[in-house]
Amino acid sequence: MKQFIEESGSSIRMQKPPAAAWTNVSLGKSNFSLSPNVFVRENKINIWVNIFGPNAKHNFDELKSKCFDRSVAEFGPEIEWDRKDTRKCLRLL
């Protein structure tokens, strides 16, 4: 994944490949990150968009209002927009 991101010319900066099945990737914007996860037993890969900080709920709501329809069209109905109302970290799966 690191090689693909670097070769594509993306502004996303990857860490060295981790020994674990997950990693965190900075998006270059405060309080936002990606967490790619590999689930070998289920033959599945998830990429979480994490939103942190004091404006996390507002940022999540704004992102969802702008991107929900497109995300479902591009990734299918299995995409999850999880606001996590009782937590400080929000995830888009």
C-alpha cells in the first residue's frame, strides 16, 4: 500500500509497513487520519477515516452532508457512517 500511495503522487504520507495488521496514516489535516486494517481470516480490508478533536461531530456532519451520496454510489451500501455519539473519535468505514 505504501508503494502504491507514493507512486500515485498522493499528498498522503505513509509510515513504514507495520508488523501489525493495521496502521495510522496522517492526511495532512489536523484531527483527521486514515486507518487501513487487514483481516486475513475474513479476507477483508477496511479503511477507516478517523475524525478527532473538539469539532469532530461538526466535521463529521459536514463531511457526511457533502459526501454521503457519492460514497454510497462509489463504495456501495455497505459503507458505514458511524457518528459515535458517545465517543470523541468518529469513523467512516
